Amino acid sequence: MIMIEVNDEQLNELVVADLQQSLQGLRQDLEEGRGGIWSHDPKEDRKIIKKHIKALKLVLEHYGWEE
């Protein structure tokens, strides 16, 4: 096993980058009408995707992210 040390700033950058990637993916799913992620009902699925997008934005704002 290889151990890698990272400081708090580096860790925050990694977390933010991963959250931004997740946010981008959900936005793309929403724009392209991809469904069936959480529900077989397209309207319900879009509702859940929007809820997750809102949650990711909130967490990113905690890290100082601005859209």
C-alpha cells in the first residue's frame, strides 16, 4: 500500500473537483432528458435530479465555490 499525504487545501480541491464533476453530470442528464436514474417515472426522476443538483450546489458553496 502506498501512502500519500495531502494537506487540507489539497483535500478541499479534490473534493470540490469531484463534486463539480458530479454536478456537471447531473446537469447534462437533466438537459439531455436522461431518465431512469432514481425512478422509472421521467417526471419524478427530473424532480430528484433537480433536488440533487440543488444539494450539490449547497455543498460546493460551503467550500467557497461560486457559480
